Amino acid sequence: MYLKDIAQLSKKVDNFRFYEIKSFDLSDNGHGIGSLSMDARMKNLLKQEAWAREGYLFQTEWEPINRRIMELHEDILVFAEYFVIRDLMEYQSIQDFLFSALHKIKSLEKIFYID
């Protein structure tokens, strides 16, 4: 995956600016998330989660990247929660939407559950 390559290169040269810029690209893609299918939305969130996870592994003291990692992770958590809560709030076809919510929780578990 290209994110791992970017992360490894950034760590090797001890310069996280390009990695930080990639997060803005991913965020920008996420802002258009409403126009995507649900599968594409979840794929986008998982890409952002992968970026944040790789960023946490830097264990750097460079504050701008650390703040950006936390900010992006919070953003994707809010989006993921919204997708699930929206399904749980449906009044019609309750079982279908419950199944959909459970499927989303399972598919997005890397976002909801951090080890």
C-alpha cells in the first residue's frame, strides 16, 4: 500500500511534511463523501484510518503531524458513528437497518476499536 511507503520514507528522512500533506488529500476526498456509494464511503474512511494508524507509529515529537493524526482520526470516527447511528434511527424496515448498522460496525471496526 502506498501509504506505508510514504510513511516509511517520511520516517527514514525524519520529515513528515509530505505525509501530512497526504492527509489533506484524503480529507478532501472525504468531504465529498456524501456523493459516494456507501461502500465507497467506507473504503474512503478506511484509507484515512490507515493513514492515521501509520502516523501513530511514527512516535515523533513533531507536533504538527501529531495534531493532524489526532484530528483526522476524530473526523473519521465522527463520520463512522454517523453512518451507524443514522441506520439505528430508521423507523421503517428496522431489522434491515439494524443489520446494515451491524455490518458497518464490523466493516469499520478498525475505526471503532483501537488496540
